Amino acid sequence: MSSNSSASAAAVRSEYADDPDFRELLEEFTAAVPERRQGLIDAHRANDQKGLRTRAHQLKGAGGGFGFPQLSELAAELERACEIHDPVGTLSALEAVVDYLNRVTV
């Protein structure tokens, strides 16, 4: 799984990107994206379904709170796949979340 697989895809900005009151929070969220992404990948590689589900759940909440509703939807799909122990669905959902995170920008 490449963390740069979507270098040519369109960047994703928060719904709050033009709100000066959110600027600092969005910068902090964006700065944490590489660590969050790697945590998901590491949990999957370690076959840590509980850890992966927990990280997906956290992203589901953070996505909406920071103005990334599609991230919330993708993370919810990953969380569901982990809950039902669907390895194919988990990998597919993880790839979608990672792709999205690769495109997040301030």
C-alpha cells in the first residue's frame, strides 16, 4: 500500500477552509494526517482489527468535526468492515481512507 498512490488526484479541503476561526485547527488536523494514516496502515499490517476499528472510529468523528464529511463516511465503512471481520472489505475501505487522507490539504 503506497502512501503516495494518489499524488495526481484532486486535493481535498475542509468545508471550513475559508473560515479564519478554523484555520489553526485545520492546520493542526492536517499536520496530524501522516501519523493518523500510518497508524491505520500499521494496525492493518499487524492484523490489529480492534486497533484499526478504533482508529477508524476516531477518524469518523474527526472528519465531520473538521469539515471532511466524506472522510467520516469512508472511516465509517472501514469501521463496519472491521466489526464484521471482512478482510476484503477492510482492505478496500482502508485503501479508500488512505487515498482520501493522502489528498487532505489546508
